[in-house]
Amino acid sequence: MSAIWRTWQTCKSKTRDERLGNPERDPKDNPDTDNTNVKETTMGDRLAGKVAVITGGASGMGLATVERFVEEGAQVVFCDLPPTSREDLAARLGDEKAKMHHARREQGGPNDGVAIGERLGNGATFVPADVTDPEQLAAVVETAVRTYGGLDIMFNNAGIGGAEGSVIECSDEIYDRILDVDLKAVWRGIKLAASAMIERGGGSIISTSSIAAILGFPGLAAYGSAKAGVTELTRAAAVELGPQSIRVNCILPGGVVTPLIYDSPAAEQSVGAEAVRDMLANAQPIPRAGEPTDIANAALWLASDESTFVTGQAIVVDGGMSIEANGSRRRAGG
Ligand SMILES: NC(=O)c1ccc[n+]([C@@H]2O[C@H](COP(=O)([O-])OP(=O)(O)OC[C@H]3O[C@@H](n4cnc5c(N)ncnc54)[C@H](O)[C@@H]3O)[C@@H](O)[C@H]2O)c1
């Protein structure tokens, strides 16, 4: 039996949490990841020797991707907004909303990047950063290049959305913030990554768009236009950067159980992960909700050398939501 096969067998027999350094982890700490219906992944070397940057890596799909890339041997530098105190949150969101959100955002809470970095050990480094701040985002990329000698994979994933109201209601302030986080920071991430990857001789840039880029969702006009911008940015950058062996693709998730949906700071109260999971189970032909690992697995393929002839693509990962002609009738039981 070869050494690689033996390693694979050993890894396969461990639970996912054991492999990620936390056998005691309570699933309630990260309710957005329920892999009951997702095929169990195995640890391997699909990203061995590669250096990755992931934005928005302390929650939801970003966190699942940090974990997946570490499992596959990458050195990952991930960023997210810094943990905040309950008082800071209250000043921003008001007391009531702060009560609901402080557990996720406080130091040591489930999406404290420092604690996640410590749990994952040598494979992952957390750099607190707001992706809309050019210097902070540049510092994240520089950390990867300085610490690990270059950059192979950039995943522009950080995003905000929901509760923007109708086109008529949406304020300039909310519109600008959504476009800044969901589109302009992706553009900047592509610029920064491309410069580092040209030095390296190539790389893979992935960004998170959304099916809101291709379908009309009421109440998501700013979000949808930012995400549609990401798909076009992807195509143009892919054409420009192809000659330098840099591939540029984006992923369009459908409904995925993450705090963006069930715990949005813009919402009055948390809907709860389980309620969203139940609701999304019937939203598309595949009869289960999308999970963060579904997106992490798509990002893994795009990041790996298995997809070196794929560029400029908008890959839809939505259980078939966007291709179903009579989806609303089926959901209504018609
Ligand atoms: N959940 C879904 O159903 C869904 C569907 C389509 C697309 N998306 C997109 O997927 C991506 C990941 O979202 P998610 O669903 O995992 O939600 P999430 O809220 O769990 O994760 C998003 C992360 O981005 C971080 N972030 C937000 N603004 C930031 C900023 N300015 N600087 C740094 N980090 C910032 C958040 O703190 C959070 O940790 C987003 O781009 C989102 O628009 C989500």
C-alpha cells in the first residue's frame, strides 16, 4: 500500500472536526454548517504547496472554504472584520440588535477569526481587515506573499446583503455600502491578486457572486447589481489575465444556510439556522438546503489544478433553483 493511500485511509477514518483540530466542537457553535446531507469530504493534497487568501473567512461559506483548503494542504491567510465588543456593536446597531449579534461578533465568539485561526493551527492565519479599506486588503495579500513567498489562490468572498428595501426605499448610504463590499472590494482583490500572481507565474482568482446576478429578486436590486458586476468583472479580467496563466472565475450560490440569511445585522431578529434550512429544502429541485461546504467544494475545484482550462466562468451552485421553469408552482404545491 502506498504512503499516500495509507494517509488517505487514516484521514478518511477521522471525523471532519477531528481533522480540523476540534473534536469537542459543539455543532451549535457553527450552526451554518450541517453536513448531514452533504457527501463527507476526505483530507487530501489537492492544494498542497499552494498559498491562498480568502476574504470573509470567519463565517458561512468563507469559513467552510478556509477549512476545506486547509484540509487539502494549502497555506491559508483569511480576513474578516475584527471581533468587536458588545459596547461597540451596541453603538453601531443599537442595544436590541447587539444582544442578538454579539455572540457571533464578540471576542471568542463563533466567528472570531483569531479563535478560528488558533483552532486550525499552522495551516491558517487570520488578518483582521475590512475589505473596503484598500490598505487593509493590501495588507492581507502582502501577509500571504511575505509569509509564504507568493500567492496562488485568491477567493474574494466577503459580502453583505439583504434588508436593503425596494429600489424606492433603498438609501444612497446602503446602496453605496453594498456596492463597496460586494463589487468594488472584489475588483480591488482581483487587482491585488493579479499583481502578486504575475510574479508567481500564474494563479486562480475566484469571487462569490450570486444567482441574484441572473434572476430578479425583489428587495435585492443593489445586491443583485453588485453581484452581476462581479460576473462581468470576472469575464473581462479572465480575458486580460489569461496570457499570464491567471484564471478568473466566480461562483453563483443559490440559497445557502449562513448567517447572511438567518442572522443578518439588518434584520430585526434572527430567523435561526434550522428554520432557514427547512425553508430552503423546498426551494429548488434538489430537495435540501445549500450548505457552506457545497460552495467550498466548488471553490476547491476552481482553486485546484483540476480546472486549469477553465476561466471566465460563472459557475452556478444552487441545486437547480435558477433552471427550474415552474419552481414557484412546485413550491406552492401546484
Ligand atoms: N448565503 C447565501 O444564500 C448566499 C447566496 C448567494 C451569494 N452569497 C454570497 O456569499 C458570500 C459569503 O456570504 P455567506 O452567505 O457565507 O455569509 P456570512 O455572513 O456568513 O459571511 C460573510 C462574511 O463576510 C464578512 N464581511 C462582511 N463585510 C466585510 C468587510 N467589509 N470586510 C471583511 N469582511 C466582511 C462578514 O463578517 C462575514 O464573516 C457573500 O459574498 C454573499 O453575498 C450568499
